[in-house]
Amino acid sequence: MAAAAPGSASVLENFLMTLTGARIRGGSVKRGLTADGLDILSTLKYKYGGVEKLFMATAAAIFDMTSPVAPPSTTAGAVTGLTSGDWCSFQHTNAGVSYLVCVNGSDTRRLYDGTSWTTTPAMTFSDGTTSAQLNYGFLFKNREFFLKNGSLDAYYLGLNAVGGAAAVFPLGGVMKKGGQLLTGFSWSVESGDGLGDYCVFVSTEGEVAIYSGSDPSDADNFALKGVYQIGRPLGKNAWIKSGSDVLVATIDGLTPISQIFQRDRQTLGLVSMSRAIEDEWRLAANATGTGWTLTLWPEQNLVFVAFPDNTVVPDTTFVFNVLNNKWSIVRNWQASCFQTLQGSLFFGSVDGYCWQGDISGTDDGLTFAATYLSQFTSGGELGQEKAASVARMYFKAKTKPNVKLFARADYDISIPAYAQVSIGDTGSSEWDVALWDVALWDGVSVRRPYEFRQNVRANGDMLAVGCVVLSGGDFKLDLEIDFATMQIEAGEQGA
């Protein structure tokens, strides 16, 4: 605690990390409302050729939220009569048709071909299994694999097949700790699909079985490379590809699969990608247990980590930048799942609402606060009483914001109240927000540096400096933290 990394923070809420600092997030706007009004539990995305679709699912239906009617009008279900909203999906292109393949472990497998939803071509099984029992699926070397509810059995279709006979691939003799198969994926030691592609199965107990080859019906072709141990995974959709690696959200942290060859579970925490938020991560993992999802926003190089809302870590989304592995926390969105569409960010929430995020300056008309507090530093000798007197903080922004600077001592991370709102530039050309024929087309494109100098008060051994910005108005604030300094006066020396 007394040797914090330079450039890190004790608190960083409602900021999004960039390569040069942290920018305040945009607000959120309601875009759609499901007809059943149930909580949105998962998102499904289809993209092929010029067709791009966004679907969101409740426990009873799937809704097309690509271009929904604006609330309070509701959007009718594209698929109704369902019993679960816990979907897994992947895309498979065959014979000029690209299918979005979806399973949830409760309802018959659904396929979307870019025009309509269907249950055909159907899958057949020789052991009495049905497609409604398939809880997870993924594509490996043009072959569809599926995992069965409450078992250690996987199933696979023929090469390039979308339906037809499914063969069983048992892993009960491989996974020694029992449990059930939870998730799987294709992992490559290269930066894409290639000769070094492996088929990975992960159990609820954190066992990871890795196979090489392409034909699971041929034991000589599809060989087990090894079984490794990670922490208990936090959900079937709680993983993401990052370059040539796969990052899996576990109770121990965000674990890179590439490290399991070199370390046991106890030392994987040393290379966890989420070490910067280890305390918050463990609290959320212990409070929820499962149901986590990871979603990449490629245009911003950001990954959004969503998990079920709980009373221990409420109203929280973890966000990290995949280019520099820097983390922040988003509040006020109450998001259960995220997805992107045409470069924009969307998320599902309670009561059936589809939201667009990082847009406008408010959350559905309500202001929100972005807060930063640096790590604590001794600023001299440890054990010596010190007093903070003046803080300076530098920002980059298009228009001058209203900012409150403050200081804290000895690991007090409380945030002061602040009521002065910062309004985004009225000449902004933000798409879908600015007024046509009013806002300037090129907007105000240059961000300028702004310096704030304010008196602050804090006394203690370890000191930190912070700021609060209250965002409001129709336009997103274009504001990024640059750096801060604080003047301190040394006092009594401890023995």
C-alpha cells in the first residue's frame, strides 16, 4: 500500500481508460423496450455481408433491437414462448449462408440466417439427448461443438454441418474433479486461426482440457495435449480473445490461458490481468459465483465485464483497455450484458430496456459524477505527519469543465459532494445527438489543456489527490485527465 505504482488510482469511476490517460464516459439513452418488460439477460449479434443485427433476450423471448421503436412504445418478440434467456451464440457460415447458432440449455436450438429464426436444420442424437439440453456451443475448425447440461459430455457435428447427426465426445475420464462442462473455445498460439489451433474445454471446477487435431472421431487425429487447473470460471460467456491469447474470468482473476502451461493455480494470480482491481474482483466473484459476461468494444479497445447485480458490489461494471491493461469502474448503468452495433455500444438492463451507452452527457436525463482519487503516497518520510494545502490538476478538454479538487489522507477514499454541472459543447457534432442544421459539422475538434488550482485540506501520513466532475446536458463531455500535483507540508516526525 505504501509503494503504489505510479499513474495508478485508488478510485476511478465513470472514466474509460485510453492510451494516454482516462476520459470521462458518455451518458446513456434508452433505445428500446421489450414487450414483456422482463429483465434483459443476454445479447446476440449477427453480422454477415451488409447485414448486421442486434438481438436481446429475456427469460421468455428474443427481441430484435437493431432499430427498435423508442420507449415507451414496446418492441414485439422475434422469438417467443421461451423458458430461458441464458443464451450462448456463435456464427457459422456454410454454403453461402451464415447462421447465428444459439443454445441456452432449456429451449430447442435456434438458428438465425440473416432473415428469419428457425429450428432447422435439426440435430439428431443416438443417446436420447435433445438440442434443448445443450447449454453451450462453439466453432472449431469448421465443426460445431456443443456441451450438454449437467454432464461432462460434448457433442459435435460433421465437418461444415449445421444440422444432422451429432456424435458424443465424452470427457468424464479426462476431467478428474467432476462437475460439468461449462464452456469451450478455439485457442491459437498464433494471433488467429491457424496450424497451432487448439480445442479447449473448461469445466465448472476449473479443469482445462486442451486437444489438438481436427477430427474428434479419430483418436490419432484428435489428441489430448494436457489437462490444467485454473480458478473456478465465472460463467460460460466469461471469456474473451485478446490477440493470440484467451482471457478467462475466474474467481482468482482474469486468467490468460497461455500461462497455464507454466504455472499452477496458486501462482496464476501473479499474472492475472485483473490484479489492479483484485479486491473488487474477488468481492464480486464471491457475491455472484457465475453469470459473468465479457464483451469487447473493438473501436475503443475496451472490454466490459458485466455480472449479476448484487448487494455486495452493486451497480458495477468493470472496464479495461486491452492495449495497456488499465482498469476503471462504471456506475449508474445497471447493465446485465453488453454488445456493439455498427461501432456503438449497447447494453441490456432491468425491466426490458435496451440502452445505448457512452453517448450524450446524462444517464436518461440524470447527471452522473465521474471521480478520480490517486494512490496514496508518503510524500517524504514514512511515519511523518503531513498536511495537504494546494492541489493542481491538468485536463484536456474541448470546453472548460467545472471541477472540484480534493485531498484525502491515510486510505480514506470517500468522495466529497459536488453539485456544479459541466455541460458539453453545444456546437458538438456528436452523431445521433446533435441537432441537424444547427451543430457544426466538424464541431470543435481541438482539445485544449486546462489547469485547475484549488485549496485542499487533508492531514496524515499518506496523502492522495482527487477530482470530481458532474456531467450533464445533451452532449458528451470530451474531457481527459492529464496529471495532478499536490503541495504538502511536512510536520512532526514519528519515532
